[in-house]
Amino acid sequence: MLLRCRSANDPRPSEITPRVLHENRRAVLKAAAAGFATWSAAAIAQGAATPAASSGTARLEARSSTLSTIERPTSYKDVTTYNNFYEFGTDKEDPAAYAGSLRVRPWTVAVEGEVARPRAFDIDELLKLAPLEERIYRMRCVEGWSMVIPWVGYPLAELIRRVEPTGNAKYVEFVTLADREQMPGLRSSVLAWPYVEGLRLDEAMHVLTLLTLGLYGQALPRQNGAPVRIVVPWKYGFKSGKSLVKIRFVEKQPMTSWHRSAPHEYGFYSNVNPQVSHPRWSQATERRIGEDGFLQRKRATLMFNGYAEQVASLYTGMDLRKEY
């Protein structure tokens, strides 16, 4: 069943058409006349952006998804130069500056634990495992800023079905690369390495949970988690593990990196909930990168980052103030 991620909180299309799309409308019409069916608004908008120095360059053919928001995507430049990726440093500019050392070929992701068919997937296998889709998702950081990003990938459920979880599999643990030679940020003790995240199995199987291999129509830039990452749009950004090397299916709730580091601040679920403040700041509002300046009024944060209609049923009966 397809879920359309447009709600009453979305602006009207007439209010959000990017200028670059308006200026390129003739190119769009020519492409349509030539029979090209897989162009996307985000890919056209990317033409006006400046790629980061360490970005991916391989083009990915992807079909547009009805699960996309209609909000205007954040610029490619902002998406690829303002990042949290502590393996390359804690400043927002560090990943773009230092991630060039990351080697993305060869690359394998091992799938193990409570599955009937454990195996390792080569990155090129992952690229062909299922049809690629472009999904424009809202993304919210726990620090109070947000973006709208055109990701390229397919539901993580496509991979999960192929490895056949056993009846003991209740959670999915994601383990990311930890290589001091390639990742200068690992010299810091800010977190215990490797970075580990986790989801309940039903969260991992949800149609919105994306096994992500690109953004803006290109292979993932290194600073954005190349060559493969998870994207979970209704949760705070740190739940979406980057540069994955292992996916484990386990019976007990895994200990995740931020929960280990500061359990009073970062719970296992970490759903976007504007009613629950972080111990050091409110989560009721957010600043959209590239759109809302520091002196402009912030926008209200939406429950589940605007995906409540699609995911609220996953948490029926739970106290989302305690299960944060």
C-alpha cells in the first residue's frame, strides 16, 4: 500500500516552487517530450547547486516516489557542507573537509544474527537489490535544525525480507565503520566507537525506513554517510547510521551510542516529539537550514517530524514522554 506523505501542514505547491525549477521549466518540457519518465524536481534543482569537494559523482537512476514531501529541498551545497558525522569531527564543516579520506570501494555490509540467511552484501549488489526511488524527506536534528533532502534508495524491508529474520529477531542493530586511518574523528573520546544505532524490527520494516545509497540523484557523498546509510525520517537524525558495515538482528534492545553516552538525553526511540524538551533546550521549534535565518522566526516542530499519519500506530499504548 502506498502512503502519500502530504498533510495539512505542507505548504501549497504554488508557495514552494523553487526559482531554479521555474527557470528550467522549458528543459523539463523538452525532457518529457523526449520520453524521459524518471526526471525529478530535486535532480533539476541540483543543477544550481555547488557540489562539495568530497561529494559522490556517480549518477543514480531513480523513479520519483509518492512518499515524498512537496516542500522545497534544501540546497545541495547546504546538505553536503553542514553535517553531523563525528567520525570526521564535531564541527558542522568537518565532515566535508575531512571525509575525502574515506575509501568507499570495495565495501561490504554483513548481515548476521537472528536470520535464516546471513550473508554479506557488496555495495554494487545493494545498488541493484531493488528499484531505486527518490524520496524527498524532512529531516530534523536534535540540535534544533532541519533540512529537506532528496534521498535515493529503497525500503530497508527489501533487504530484510531476503535474509529472513527468525522468530527471535525483535530489533535491528546497525554498526558503522570505525577506522582510525580513514576517520580522524575517532581519536576523540566524545563517543565509544564504532557508532551503533538500532530500531525495533517493525520500525525497520516500515515503508518509510530507507536503505539509502544516494542524494540529489548522485551516489552518497562521503560526508553524508557513503556508500550506504539508513534514513528514518520520523526520528532525530542521529538514529540514521552512516557508512554501514554490519546489520545485526537481535532479540534484546541494543545499546546505542548516544544512549550509552548520555542516557538522560538520548533515549532508544528518539522520535521527534515537540512536547518533550531535550534537557538543555526546547524541541518545540526548529530552524530550517538555508531558509530561516537566525534572526527570523523559527517554525513549529511537527510530531514525528510530520509523519504522524504514517507511523503513530507503531507506538500505540506507549508513553512517548518516557519512551523518548
